[in-house]
Amino acid sequence: MADKSFILGMDIGTTSVKVCVYDPKTKEIVAKQNKDTAANIPSDQGIEGNKQDVPKIVSAIHYCISRLPRDVLRSVTKIGVCGQMHGVLLWKKGAWEKVEKDGVVMRFEATRENMSALYTWQDTRCKPEFLESLPKPDSRLNCYSGYGCATLLWMLKHKPEKLKNFQYSGTVQDFVVTMLCDLDIPVMSDQNAASWGYFNTEKNEWNTDILKSVDFPVELLPKISRSGEFAGKLKAAWNGIPEGTPVSVAMGDLQCSIIATLETKEDAVLNISTSAQLAFVVNNVTDLGCKTVEHLPYFNNTHLVVAASLNGGNVLATFVKMLQQWMLELGFPTPQSKVWEKLIALGLEAKTSNMQIIPHLLGERHAPTAKASVENIDLSNIQLGSVFKSLCDSLIQNLHHMMPKEILRNANVKRIVGNGSGLSRNAVLQRAVEHYYSLPLEFTSGGDAAKGAAIAII
């Protein structure tokens, strides 16, 4: 392997960490690992809060890296990092340590007492009234609950002492890059900064004056770098990866999953995992006359046109859990895999009914108070397969409402490339996509954000 040069890609997601070693010459993944983080922790905000324990996430990263072949890791020449956008954690000096054995760094560990929890993108503590009370950002992009700057502004109002305890802030992937490179000041990509709100994507800078006007501690904000650039170098050899290996500034998981999936400019990507996103790449920002679509920073000064719904695989998973719970209460415990299998089989046989489901179980960023509802229930459409088909249809109908097929047609999109386990394992959803968008849906071998993080820094 001496003459090989590989890239390590890392995706620090909402539920799991995924890593892969990518060979840029053959465009193949040489090795990969993943691990569920099981990092969720209770919040004092009850169901409105959504927090994760960062040391557990760092531990999952170590688990993955330590299980990759050493001879492969010795040939890693660059590290690309991406992760869940919008979230924020705070830390101060001493937030991590290197665990050594016989003078060799075995792993990095996060130090819980010198950091806050990660407040994730799913956090809903910022109510519409609170968001309306905030100064208007100088940005094309809105600021919603769960976005880093909104969460920090909420703390400024409700828990100001918490902010005074810390020196730095960033997404969890920014923290990991800072730790690996032992940076004095965290560096954040334009992709992650845009996901926090109060960031001007044209000027590539924070809205510092606007934030200062409400006494926001702007010194907490990270420095900005373009996605695809490097934040620093690996401070110490790590499981065989040489010391001094360049580490990318952390990028957005959405952008990285798309760079790994897109084959031509005529593709749109539909990702359905926890939530759902439909996106395609454009060179310039234009008004599409649609408030539910946003232009996000992509790579090489291009933009991603995105409709991002909070309701995706999570809604279907909740439906499955509800059925499981009912079965348990009736005295017939059923494994989750069996429920899924049966639902998909029944859903494929079901005819289209007039049942109308609004799937806003988690609201939407543009309609945070929206709830789910069902209409037009009658004796002909209450079979399990029919209800499941209506639910799958409703998720795609909801996305279509956010990004109508005319937008894709006008952008010369010729096919939709599917991505995410929520879509790849569910043929009922796949049929709904082709029905609502009148475009072929295809799956390619790409789609992995960890692979995308490697591709983005070739």
C-alpha cells in the first residue's frame, strides 16, 4: 500500500457516525465503518429540547476509525469531514484530551465538564413569537428553531450565564476538526455557517453588526472558510494516519451526500432518511417564486436549490412504532422488521384512495405550528395497506408542495436520483415520487455523505 494515497471521509450524523476510506484513482471505497451514537440526552425543555452528548459522538468516531485496517489508514493523505447541520455546541479550553499509551496517541476524548451538550437541528425551543422578536438577518436565508444562531439567541435571553461560561462555538463536526487539528480558534465552512442563520452568503460573513445590536457575544462565532478548503493538519498520528495529514474544514452533510450522488447537471437528488430533502445544483441564484425553496452554498461558487422538509422517514418510523405499540397492548408483540415488511407489501397492493393525510408530525420550518391530520376517512380506505400508501403519498405530496415539479422542469432536470435508507427500502414511496414528479427515479451507487466528504477535497 506504500504507493497508495487514500482520503478518509467522515460523516457525523444525527443518529450515527460513518467513515470510509476512498481511493480517488479507482473511485472506489476501500474500507468503511459505521456506529450508532446513541447520544440523545434529556433536555430541561422536555420534548421541545433536543440535545446530544458530545463525548459519546467522539467515542463513536474512535470506534469507527479503530476498526479500519491499519495498513489502509497509513496511506491516508487527506481527511474530509462533514456532519449534521444547524446544531450548536459551546466549549472552552481543555474540551478534549489525547489518550496516550507508551507515548503513542490511542484516541481523542471529549471532556464533558468543559463543554455544553450539542443542541441539534431538531430542537424546537425557539417558538414563532420568539423568532419574530429577533432582528431581521441580512441574508437570503431565514433563521429557524434548531439553527445555531437562533439557539444561541434563545440562551442569551433565557440562560445568559451559560454563554458566559464558554469561549467557542460550532457544529459538532467543527468541534471534531478543531480537536483533531488542535486549533486555537474553530473554523467553520460557509455551508455550516449558512445553516446557522445570520450569515450573508454573498459576502461570506456573519451579520456581526446586527447580532451586536442585541448584545450577542459575537466573539463566540467561528472564523469562516470556503467548503473544500483545509482547516488545519492532524496534530498527532491517529490509528496509523500520519501526523500532519491535512483535515478539511467541516462541510454540510446534505452537500456532501449530493456531491457523492449527482452524476450530471440534469439530476435532482431526493434524500429521505430521518427528514427529507429534494435538491439540484445551479450556477446562479434566481427568484423561483417559491418561499419554501432555499439556495444554499454548494462547492466551487455554485448553489444548491433545496426544499427541506422536517417530515420524512421519521414520520413513517413513528407510524411503525405506533402499530408495534398497539400490537403489544393487544398481546401480540411483533418485531419492527416484520411490521415494515408487511406494510410495504400491503402498500404496493393498495389502490389510490381519497384519504388525505397532512404529514406535518414535526411541523415544518415555514409552518412550525402545523400538525398532522387525516381527512376523508371512509369504509373503503381504512385497510392497513391503504392507510400506509396514503401516508407515503402524503410525504411526497408535501415535498411537491414545497418544490413543485415545474421548478425541476424549468431547471432542465431529467431524472431524480434517490438517496437515503428511508427511500431505498420503501417501494411505496418510490412509486409516489414517480407519480408526483413525472420523472424517472433511479438509485446509483453514490449517496454516502462520508464518501462525499472525501470527494469534495480531491
